[in-house]
Amino acid sequence: MRPALSALSRAFAKYERINKTAYDFGTGEKLHPAEIHCISAIASLGQAGVTELAKHAGVTKGAMSQLLARLDAKALIHREPDPKNRSRSLISLTESGRLADQGHSRFHMEHDREFMEFIAALNGDEYCLFERICRHMDRWMDAYMK
């Protein structure tokens, strides 16, 4: 079991380094993973409020507000008052934000292709086992966050 756990540990360490690295997704602006994933959430949700985005990302409203301030400073998002509730702002992407989201999708299509092809080639039983392992790993990581 040690070789498999060592490989998993190396993969986690690499993921942690990657998760701290900023990339340019085609806008000339380097974005950290939290920033580009927020942009992707806005792209998939359409216009959204801070509370909705925070819930989607699993962070506090304060943390989301700080993240949105950084994206606003980089001209990647646009805020406008919610016509139904003037105390609420609706967040949407600017053209640069949409370009970053498209670049992010291309980035993952290139970098994840081999792994996704590997998963797609699994037979039904293998895929069920993979899915089960992923669920168990998720619960395993939850235990570290208590």
C-alpha cells in the first residue's frame, strides 16, 4: 500500500503547488486559481450576488467580497444594482472576464485531456471504483478540516 500512498502524496503536493500558481488565461493578467474559479462560477451562474457566489465557492461573504474587489480592480467583473433589491449588487463578467473564462476552459482541455481520456476509457466497474475512491478521499480530507 505504501507505493500507492506515496504516489498519492506526491500528487497532492504537486496540486498544492499548482493551486498557488497564477496563470495568464489570455487577458495579459495573471490570475490565481481562486480568481479564475470565481470567474468560471460567474460565467456558469450568469449574474449573481455576493452571497450566492460565496455559497457556491464555500467561502464567507467577506472572503468573496475581497476576491471580487481584486477581480473588479483587474476589470474582469462588472457590478450593477439589482433592480429587484437596490441593496444588492449583481456581478457579471466584462469582456476581459469572458476571455479569461474561455482561456481557462482551453487551459483545462489541453492540460487535462490525457487524464480525462484515461477516466473515459475505464469500464463500468472500474469507473464505479474510481468514483467510490473519490468520494472516500473527499470524506478523508473533511476529517482534516475539523
